[in-house]
Amino acid sequence: MQHDFLTFTTDMTEMKAQGNRITSIQTQKIQKSAARVFKNGQIFSSAVVGATSPELLLEKAERPGNMGLAYDYSLPTTAALESHVAPTKSRESKLSEFKSFFEDLCKDYPHLNISGRFATEKTGKVFKSSYTGELSSSGEKSEGYLLYKRFGVTDFAEGFFNLDGESPDFVQIRQKYEPLLQAVSLTSSIEAKKMPVMIFDYDDIMQRISQDIKPAKFHAGGSYLSNRLGESIFSPQVTLKDISFAPQIGMFERFDGEGVLHTNPVVFDKGVFTSALYDLRQAHKAGKQSTGNGLRNFDTGINCVPHKLNLNFGNTKAWDMIKDIPECLVLLCSYGGSLTEQWEFSNPVQVGMLFRHGKAVGRVPAVSVKGLLKDMLGKDLIGITSDIYSFSQSPAIVTQLEVISH
């Protein structure tokens, strides 16, 4: 009888800030475990939060009355792997640096109400089975954010700091966001027109592409990318990888939930759609090899999705990229719109800052932006930055979009 065990461990210390003061520090340790049993062409599974034994997991999976999922593919024979990345700084050092950073911000900008969180988190993942070697990976990352607004302002925020990464450099972070901090009290009008727009966070775009490269949808012809493998879809500036292991941005996984190694495959190479992604089931159906994209939470089945789609970095920092542009709208916060199956993009802008020749001139009133995704990353793409502002750890993009005033 073939079987496997998947264990996730988390050891996190979190510091919370509210109204310009540190309000709490908490430490949390969690273990989550799952088992699968392969028997008579079916998969039976179980899951537990907390410490447990393999015997109890197997017993729970094989309990009479459990429903099984059919499978007809071969299981992998991956060799043993250990990948444990040591942090470059101690947890105590990172928390202390965040505290100093936060206190300096509050002192230097007393007119701002600043709140948020910062955490250091060590995560581990172990895959044991009767058909592979033992696979394990771990690493420690930091994650967090600060939102700020002037006292008395009713908006939820007028700006933010993204604090994600393996070990954030708070001096560099302060320098990156300083132009936005200094302009927080300024306002500006803006014309409705097509113009350069800088987008910090475009997770909705990555989610759309993620949906369209899922093999079931892609091979069934229901995806915008169906039948376009090998075609030039985006600008040659765009190389898009599926990332699971990149310690510098706090990603440490080397294998998926089925025990298949993942090697950060290229999905778009200089604009050309080069590869779909597969788990074992979908690879078997398509006559392909798994790309290590059988993702699995401790209490769910396999879902064939990207680990994280990330754009390649450019060679120019964000503020340098727009210093020669007469007008550029910088989207600090833009969520809640739509991105259709036809790749039509539209988003309201909750917080936008107008720049002229690289200098912030003020926040703009309520506007929306729209365009076509193939053009945003295609003929209308101006550039991709060398620095990160997004929570998804991708570089910012500058592209032409229609700006619509309300």
C-alpha cells in the first residue's frame, strides 16, 4: 500500500502597531499534518492540526466510510532532498530594527497616523512517503506593512509601506517611500486621458494569468491562452517565472504537495508563451511531465496552480524610470475592479499620486484605470523596475492606461 505524509510547521513572532505605538508582540507555533493512502485506484486522506503520529494519520485516512478520489497516474520517485536556508539576521535583530524604523517614522511625521504589523516567520515543509526519499525545506522570512494617513482623514489610508522579504533593509525602504511620504498633504487634479501609469501591486493580473495557464482550462480551449503556446503574447521585456524558491524574497519551497521537485519554470520568455504548468494528474492527461505544481494545503486535495508568478526585474529604479515622463499616475492602492476572460482590465484607484518629471505633485481625486492586459504588458509597456513595492514581491511596472475621472 503506497502512502505519504506532508507536514507544515510555522514559528512566527508578530509585532503589531496601532495609532503610532507598538500595541502587542505575540509568538505562535503551529504544526499541521496530512496523510494520503493510495489503494485500489483511489486516494484516501486525513489531516490534523497539532502534533500527531503517522500511525494515527494513516488510521484516520483508512477509516471506514471515507470517500476516496480516483487516480490513474504514476507516483514520483524523487530522491531525498534537504534544503534549509539560514536567516541572514536574527529574529530579535529584525524585530528591533522594525521597532526603530516605526518610531523614527512617527517622530519625523507626527501629523501621520501610522498602523500595521511586522512578523518574522520560519516555515518548514516535510514530505515523507513510501515511494520517494524524504524531502524537506525551510527558511525564515519577514512580512508586514504599514498604512498611514493624516490625522482626521476619513480614508482608510493615504499611503503604505510594504515590508516583505527575507530580511528587509529599513533604510532602503525609507528612501524608496520618502517621495510619497513628503507629498501626502498635496493634492492635484488630473485629466481623463491615456497616460503612463505606474502599478506597484498587480496580483489581480497574476491571478488572471494563473487561471489561464491551468492545464484543464488551457487544454479544453476555454483560456485566452489556449492554442497560443509558442506565440509572442507580451513585450520582449516580459519574462515571467513561476517562483517557489527565491530566498532573497522569502521563498524557500523546493517541491510540491505530491513530492515533485519544482525548479522555477519560465512561463513567458521575452514575451513568448513557452509553458503551461502541470501536476501529476493533469500531466498524465496531457501526456506531459509534472512541473511540480501540485499544490496542497494540509487539509485539501491537490490543486494545479502556480506557486507564485513573478515578473523579471528591470534595470532602473522606479523614481528614475519616470523622471523624464511629463506626467505619470502612481497607483499606491488600486483594488476591487475586474479582469475579464477576454483580458479587459478595469480598476478603481483608492490612492493615486500624480508625478511630473519624477516629482510628486499630489494625490488625485477618485479615478479609475482601464486597458487590455495584452497591451499593458505588450505594446503599451514602458518599463519594469529594478525595485519592489508590491506585497507579491514583484517589480513595479510602468504602462499606458486610460485614466477615467468620476
